[in-house]
Amino acid sequence: MLADRSALLLCALYRFPQQGSDSLLYLTEALDNLMLAHSCSHVLIVGDLNHHLERDAYENLLEV
């Protein structure tokens, strides 16, 4: 609980490098559902999402 008495959703995760972008879509949907179900307006995500792999794939696509 935060100082203003609002809830904080804490998400700790590790995303394997071999996982595609579907795992990020799942994370987005799951967080949306949890935040709605618990009337939560704050979320903190910690861990290793390996987001650089998505960025690299996108940049490689632009170079083709």
C-alpha cells in the first residue's frame, strides 16, 4: 500500500530470450486484468524482460 492508500501491483519475472513477443502480449493482458480486478492504479515490474531482443528484431526488420 502506498502513502495515498492506493494499491501497488508488484510483478517480478524473468522472460527467457527464446520467448517471442507473445509473452509480452500475455503480460500486458494479465496486468490489465489484475489491475482491474484489484482496483490497482500502480504497477511495478522488476526482473529481466530481455526487451533488447525485441528492439533488435524490430531494427533488423527496418534494415531489410
